[in-house]
Amino acid sequence: MLSFEGIPYRERVGFCPNLLPKPVIAGTIPATVVHRNEDETYAWLDEHGRYHVKFNFDLNDSWKKGYSSLLVRLAKPYAGDTYGFHFPLHAHTEV
């Protein structure tokens, strides 16, 4: 048997739950750079220099090869739109 208690809908009185603060993760999260093709030395990156990574807490192995996460930017101490440098990461690099 299923039972529940509801709040009646009225135009003048609407229910709006309290907004919760956005979760914040302090520090860094370790991950491993993944790639699509095992024959390549370097990991695949898009035109903006972003990589796909597999986070250490992600135990799901059903992802399509090379797509374990959304695209993630590589943080460098000296990098910008018009200055800096970027050396591509090798596949399986821990970041």
C-alpha cells in the first residue's frame, strides 16, 4: 500500500522549497587523462586545449572509450589567451 501527503495547488499560494547552496569542493580532485585510440602517445584534446579525464572516484566502466568525463581544462601557472605555453599530456597521465 502506498500513501503520501500532498500540498494543494493554488494560484495565490505556491510552494517553493528553500534554495540549497551550491556544493563546493575544496582543493583538487585527482584524475587520469584518457584517450580514444590506444595507438596514440598523446591524449586527444579539442581546439580549446581541453581533455577527457577519468576521475578516481568514478567506478563506472560503461563509458564510451575516451569519453569518461566532460571536457576539462588543464590548469597551468603561466597560460592565457595571448601568452604562455602548453605541452600536450600523454595518455594515462595522472592530473
